[in-house]
Amino acid sequence: MYGQDTLNEKTYSYLYNEYKKHIADTAHSKLLLNAFLRKAIKEDHKINKAVALNELSYYEDNKEDKLQFIRASLSESNSVDSLSSIPTYNHLGLYYKNYYDYENALEQFLRVLRLAKKGNDKIYEGIALKNIAKIKTEIGDYKEALLLYKRGFDLENKQDDISEETLVLASIGLAESYRYNKKYDSASYYYHSVIELVKKEYPYVLSIAKINEGINAYYKKDFKQAKLLLEEGASLVNLNSVYYLKYYILAQFYLGKINESLDKDLSISYYQKIDSLLIKANIVIPEVREAYEFLKVNYEESNNYSGQLYVINNLLKFDSITSVRKIDTSYKLNSEFDTPELLRNKELLIEKLENKNDTLNLNFIFLLITTIIIIVVVIIQFRRHRLYKQRFEKLVNELGRTPEKLPKIELEKTSQDLHIDLEIVSSILNKLEVFESKKGFLKRTITITSLAKKLSTNTKYLSKIINTYKKKSFIQYINDLRVEYILHELKVNPMLHHYTILSIAKEASFNSIGSFTVAFKKKTGITPSYYIKSLKKKE
């Protein structure tokens, strides 16, 4: 643990990074965030004050205290500009959503969407779309919710500066949405794509991931796996959080369903626990309504009239609250999210029709030019597609072929031109073969200096030999090996076809989508996305 004096000397960057590393450790995290806040207050750094207050609010269990922190954060960030308040407005929306105040939640998410578009912040635009999708999920619009989840996920995935954490959370949300749409294999795919990373780096969402996949396994009738995941997930839940409490209740509900035909009394105990938790938290979760139906039948069979009356009252409460939620929230969604888009399109069409007579000739010329441009673009795209297809087929056919070695006579001649002894050249080339076979190029920190040291030579000799015999620079040599590696992996491992481009880039030891795409296209003549799509078609 750190001393206060020690932390006071640290930079904002150090304190924030340390906080993110220990985010699941409440005491540790709050210590670091409070040091961050003290520093910001001392220096009157309004944005950093806002950041600290917003993050600290996550650790407040009391509803009013949490809201007070969020409002204090907004006060600081809004004194600079509204764009700086985007993360806190997003958190305020989540705050309202977690307490089932969907109208106020939606208002904040729509604000985030407007501000993100204004500031060209594609990451928060994607986050806003996903949060609106969460609201649609809560009121039962599962199909529309999935479309928004996909839009948000795709938007975020295209950003080079997207954080790994954001993509992990997006994958978990997408998996849950696929589950609600009964696309269980897709749900499992996104769960498995991030679960190992969640365990290592983001354990604070491990409970949600496991519970979601446990429910998914239940619907796939893998009850043994479902029970295991639901119990593991429930054991990790922070019961002081309203947000996490929902998933704990869902875990109890599906554990009850698993036991309905095996141990009726155990199912009843799970459902009674759900009832107790819902009353204590004063919340209603429509998905668990069936638990009360089961209790009602049980009370009827045992002639427990007071029990029946109690359950009927709860069912009436469920139906009343969920109906009001759906009506009010659907109205706000239609009036503030869906309808404005339709009205804007309508106004554009009316404007075009009104100006039609005055601009007929201009429109004709514009249409003609546009048509020519489209035809040219189509021709270019067709030729490019044909070229890409030829390159793809050639790549697939050539994968796995061993390159021919240089004849000894040519090797001797070239070594003389380089003024390097033939034995040294042969030795380094042999060592490079071993380096390639052991996939040493996948080490992220590889440099020409470190490789020269590993091969017991100097950088000058190594550079000359790679330039001459590999016909490329050291960087291109490493990048080409990485691309060749991932080409082979993509061919033999179909699971990779469903990874994001960023994940595939990391599999090949590239640090970013940009560097991977450039290297891939330089080596193959086609883009990674085209190559992967073409492989999918061959599945």
C-alpha cells in the first residue's frame, strides 16, 4: 500500500494507470483516485477533478452519494466545455438505468450521442448507441437492440485508439444481446473471444460474463455447464451494486429453473431468495416473473391462500411497472431517437421536390456526372475485386510451400560481393532459418540489435545479409514473417475468422490495426478484411 506523501508526488498519468490496474480492489482504487483528486484540486485542474469525481462515484454504494459525486463531476467539466462532460453524462445515464429510471437514462444517452457527433468522438458515439440498445433490451425490443449493439460495436472496432477494455465490454454486451435474440452460438462466440482476457485483466466484469454464458448454456440445454457458470458468476457478484445485483438475481432464477424438475424445494428456495432481494432493492426485473408463477402454482397445490394472494399482488405489480416502463420509454425513444431521423429525411425530400422545377437542368447535369462517376467507380471496384480474388487464390494455393534455397555458386558469388566470409553468411542464414521455424519474429520487442546478438553476429552483417538474401529491410523481413504466420493460422484455424481485426493483428504481434493492415497489404496486395471474408466464403 502507498503512503499519502508518496502518492502526492506522483503524476496524473501514474495515479490513473495504477488505479486502472487495481480497479477491482476498492480500498486501493479509492486511495489512488483520492490522491488524483487532491492533486487536481491543488492545481485547480477542472478536467482532472471531473475525472476523479466521476470514477469515485462508481465506488459509492449509497444512491444519493453516488449522484452527488456525478453532479460534482459535471459541474467541473461543464465549466470547461460540454464535450469534456461526455464520460460523466454517460455515467449519469447508467446511474438512472441501474435504478430503472429509463426515461432519465435515455435523456442522458441521447445527450451523449449528440455531443459525440458534435465532437466527432466515434468511440462515445458507439457507446451511446450500445446504451440506447440496453434500454431497448430492458423493454423487450430485442431485435432492434441487437442492430444498435452491432452498429456501436462496429463503430468502436474501426477506431485505432480504442481501448482493449472498451472492446471487451462491447463483446460482453453483444454476447448478451445475441442471447436475448436466441442466437446462442453467436453469444458463446463473443463470450469465448474475451473470457481469458477478462479473467486476467478485467475481473470486475467476470461475474457478468459467466452469468450471461451460464444462461446461454441453459438455453442450449447444457445444464451441467450452465449450473457451473451460474454458481461461479454468482459467487463473484458485488451485492452492494444495483447493477451487479440484477445479474445475481438472474443467476438465482436460472439455477431455480435448472432444479424445477430435479429438486422442487430447492427451486422454491431460489425463487424466495429472488423475491427477498427484489423487495429489499425495490426493483422489478421482468425476466424473473416466471419465478412468481412457479411459486403461485406451488401455493395453490398446498392450499396456501395467503401465499397465493402475496404472489398475485407481486405479479400485478410486475405487470403494472413493466407496462408503464415500456409505454413511457417507447414514447421517448420514438419521439427523441427514431422519429427525428425520419423527420430529417422527410424534410430533405420535400426540399428536393420544391426545388425540382428551378434546378431541373442542374440536377440533370449533376445526375449525369454522378452516373459517370458511379460507372467509373463500379468498373474500378470490379477490376479491384477481380485482382483481389486472383491474389487471394494465389495466396491460398501457395501457403505452406517451402522457398527454394540459393544455389551454392550464387551464394559464394554474393558473399564475395558483400565482403563477408562464406562460412559466416551460411551460418547466419542457417540461424535465420531456425529463428523463423521457432517463430522468434512473434516476440513483440524484437529489434535488429537483439536478433544480431541472438545470432552471435553484428547488426551490420545481419542487415546486409537480410537485404541481399531476403531482398528486404529488417523491418519488412519481420513484418512479412508475421503476415505469413497469420495467413497460415487463418487458413488452418477457422475460429480466427470471427476475431476482430485488432485481435488478429495482436495474434501476429502487431501493435495496431494500422501497422498490421499496411504490412498485410504490402505483402499480399489485398487487405486483411478482404482475405478473411474470402476465407469465410470457403467455409
